[in-house]
Amino acid sequence: VQLQASGGGSVQAGGSRRLSCVASGIIFSLSAMGWYRQAPGKQRELVAVISSIGSTNYADSVKGRFTISRDNAKNAVYLQMNSLKPEDTSVYFCNAGRDSLWTPGNYWGQGTLVTVSS
């Protein structure tokens, strides 16, 4: 299983960024796909998850600012991040392998760093 995340980079507060993750080696259409993040010195936390049927779960801190979507034809999941804040600075990880909105699957991508400057 491979999860290839991309789209990280530096952005000013208030700006936008779109993360992408392409999966291989799994039956994509049967798996929830999630984005988690981990800031230095902090635990990894759920950002957003989308189930196989399109239900979603968001962390309270990103509701109304971030949108998760998936394209089963491309085995891809996206995270559109708007109104970014410095506290969104983290390494963002793609996750797959379980059809759950609350429990991460067994597979993780390599992470992509998003840095938001004030």
C-alpha cells in the first residue's frame, strides 16, 4: 500500500492550500480516507475523514474552513484548506485502510508539511 501526499508548502495566514493524496494497493472505494496532522511536540490528531459513501467528520478547529473530498476514479483524496491560521502549521498525513470516520486505518502516507506564517 502506498499513499502519496502532496501540496504542502508555506502560506500566509488567511490563505489557502490544497492537499492531495493518491492511494495504490488498496480497494480505494471501500476505504475511508482521512487527513491527520501532527505539530512539533504534539500528538497526531484527526483533521478530516471521508467515508466510502461520502460521509465526513471534521475536527472542530477546522470546521467551516477545510473541506475533504474524494475522487474514486483517481484513487485520490483532497483537503481544501481555506482561511489558514498559524496554528494549522503541521505535518499533514494521509490515512487509509478502515471504513471508519473516527478510527484511523493502518496505512499512512509520508506526510506533507504546511507552514502558515502570520
